[in-house]
Amino acid sequence: MISNEFSPLEYFNKLIGLWWLIALATFLGGVFGFIFHQVKSPEYEATAAYIVTIDLNRFPFQGVREDLIQYNEDMAVNITQDALLSREVRDTVINKLKETGISITPEDLINNSTIERKQEIWELRYRSQDPQQAKVIVDTWAKLGYAAMLSWQQSGKAPDYVTFNPPAIADIPLHPIVYDRNKLIFAGALIGFIVGTITASLISRPTKKSVQETQ
């Protein structure tokens, strides 16, 4: 009884013989990516940035445990996010935007935004299918949020040793952050290529069987 042995060359040749299957799957994947782009409009993200620091000349070091100093500093700086997400600021932003003809809900404001801290820099981002609208919304929110931070500081709600700097206005985003047509087509084609290769590989895989030698 003689067993068939796996031949890499023969297997590779069979795989190459199914090149049309791989090409078809790649093409269909690209088409699916294009269709997805047509159904799902691209979204643009505008970003406004703050620089928020601690004035060490005013920071109350006395009576604070050394291991809690950094914690207290972080809690103080986080007033930035608290102010931006406060109900009073969100309501003011929505009402201000209505004056410019932009109507959004509180849910839209939260669901399409991101607030991220990078050391002393805070970034406020907003996504929209309209790049100009994304810029207007994030700039309006950033300015009103900054005014709230100063107001909180004057009323004692925010520590006086936190330095809030005016936000840098956002640029109009030129490229989509998600659902970009070329990226979707490429991603679809890549997925199709992988699926086609796996399918061709399964078809080309030799079966394990023994062939009885005839006398």
C-alpha cells in the first residue's frame, strides 16, 4: 500500500490554476467597498485644542501628601473636560448653533465627539458628514467651553492655579476620517483577495487517501 505524499509544487500549481477565483473575489470585494461608500457617506473630523497647565506658584503643596500631588493636579486639570461636557455648556452650544442654522441634539453632540488629553494639550473633536459644519460646531463648543472654564474659576468651582489658554480654532478637515472611498475600495479588495485565496486553497488541498498498488 502506497500513500500519496503532499507535493508543494503540485499544490501551488493548482492554486495558480484558480487565479480567476482569487481575481474575481478581489474584484467583488472592491465593488462591495464602493457600494458601501455610496450607502455610507464619509465623515470628517474637526479638532480644536486647548493648552491647560498648572501654575506651580499657586499650587497648594502644603498639607498635601507627596503621593497625592500628581493625583490632585490631574483632578484639577480634568475640570477642562467637566466644563465641556456640562449641561449648561452643551445647552448653550446647541442654542448658539441654532442661530447659525445648524440643528443638532444633545445626543448628536455627545455621540459624534471625542475629548482626549495629551499631557497639557486637550483636544476636542467633532465628526460630521459636512466638513464645514464639523468646524463650526467644534469651534463654537470650544469657545463656549473656554468661557465656562473661566467662569468656573471666577466662582471658585475651578481651582485658581489651573491655567486655561484660549482654544486654537479648528481647520476645515480636507480628508474623511472614516468611510473614505479609496480606503473602502482597497479594504474590500483586500478582504476579497484573502477570502479568494482561502477558498482556492481549500479547493486545491489534496485529499488524504491511500492508493492500493495494483499488481
